[in-house]
Amino acid sequence: MKTGVSVFPALVLLVMTSSLAQADAAAGQAAFESNGCQSCHYTQGPATEKTIADQLAKKGPELWYAGSKFQRPWLEAWLADPQPIRSMKFNSVMEPNPGGHAVLSADQVGPVADYLMSLRSDMVVDGAVKVKKKNLKGKLIFIKKMPCSGCHQFPTKKKFSGGLSGPSLIGAGERLNPDWILAYLREPKVFKPVKMMPVFVGVLSDKDMKNVAAHVATFK
Amino acid sequence: MTRLFLIALLIVALGPVFTGAAQAADGKALFGFYCAQCHGTEGEGDGPNVTGDFPVDPRNFTETAEMEKISDADIRNVIIDGGPIADKSPMMPPWGKTLTDAEIEALVGYLRQLCNCTGKTG
């Protein structure tokens, strides 16, 4: 009985916390829509792009799996101070990213982060990638065997290196969920049916993909 | 009625012309989306990825003399399997799992437009 008494307030607290998060996600969705974010970012999956023209018609990255892709602390910090992730403008090969992404008011950042974190894909398996300080097999694939570094900036001992057409992977360890990186390599067409990055399914083994995801997760 | 018939006749007559133009545009669109990242929008090997860090020089497809030395099959193989299949850099990715056969053929055709050459046969 004594245990029952102490468990009850904990349960009430849990229910309250969970409904508060839902309330914040709902407020976040309202803020997302009132700021017009959906005019560039779609939030309803699954992806429907079929052609290059479909992809080029998009004005910004899709966010329907944002909660599976991003890490919450990074997302909140980025929403408060959005800086370019890709050197080039979205969908462009030649035009530099001008920056200047819309900024939310301080009271909207938390709820919008709650909303975006509620958008999840069941293709992402929690805990599939084991992240350690180093993953030398993944590093070898990333730098030497495969062309990843040709398009993605990444941190090096000196500073950073890599190409400009893909999203920068500097700080990817704080930005991306390692399990999403793996899911994206395994099922690229689920997330981005038409994209400038090659499909590595059938090129890399599942083990190689896990190593690459674990290596990218070490990027500071 | 006669006018309608003439319009219909014109559409039928010009159909192949429009289809041909659409195919050529397709190769160009594919090139701009996938290849220009490294090879540049004009195919001169100077895409945005070619910074000081880039370990090799992506091929300049407008160099007719160089492009004459390789066959369509050579181009096709490198697009499908990547640079290493021709002892070239792995910076050229394998696109075989990304592109359809028709898209690869359109790209081969577009590269031949860029070099204004036919390449060696066989």
C-alpha cells in the first residue's frame, strides 16, 4: 500500500509531463504554421518526389522525419540562431548559400523544437549504431574508399576539409542521430527519393554502413 | 474542321522532333543535377567541390582530344561502377544504383554533345 501511495504521484507527474510535451508540440505546430515554415518545409510523409523537377521545385529540406534525424539540443540551438549547413543554396550547385534563414522568437523555439522532434520515421531503429570515440573502418571508407569527402566538409586535425555541394558534416556528431544516418544509407529513397548523393545500397555492406554512420557520429 | 485536321497533322508530324528535344534536355538536366557538383555546369571539370582539398582533377568533358580516346562503353562503365573500374579516383562515385539504364544512356549522349566527338568505337 505504501508503495502504491508513492507510485501514484510519480504516475501523475509522468502523465502531466507527457501531456505538457504534447501541448508544447501542438503550440509548436501552430507557431510553425503561423511563421509560414511549411511554405518551404513539408512535414507530411511519406516523400512523393519522383523526378529531378519534383526535387528542384522544393524550396527547402523536408522535415517530416526531423525528430528521427536531428538531436534535440542541436535543433533548439539552431532554431534560435540558424546558420547555413550547406555551403551552396538549397538545390543549387553554383549559387552560394546566402544565409538569412528566418528566425523564431525566443518563446517559439522550444515549442517548435518539440513539434519537430515529434515528427518521426519508423524506418529509424533506435540503438542500431554503436558510437565510440573512433571508428577506423568507417573513417577509411569515408576518406579513401568512397567519395564522401568529395561533397561533404568534415573536421580534420588541422581544421576541416572536403567538398561543398553536400551538407557540411562538421558538427554532425551533435546534429544528426547516428541511427538516422544508418537508416538514410540503408533506405535513401524513403527519405530523399531524388537527391544529388549516390545510392550506396548494393555498394556498401550493412556493416560498412554502420561503420560510416558511427564515424560520422564522431564529427565535432 | 479542316483547321483541326491540320493542327492534328502538325502534332503528329512534329512529335518526333519534340521527343528528340526532350531526350537531349533530359541528359542536360541529369548532368546539372548529378555531375555538375564536380564536373561543373558546363562540364569543364570545375564544379563547386573542386576546392584546394579535392585530390584529383575531375574530367573536363569539353576536351575533345581526350574524350576521343575513350569509348561510350568506357564512359558507361565509369558512371555505373565509379572511377576505380578504370583505375581512376574513387572520388568519381558509382552511380549504377542511382541511375536507370535510360538515364545513363542520356548522360553518355550528353557528354558526347559536350565534347563534340564520338569517341573510339568498341
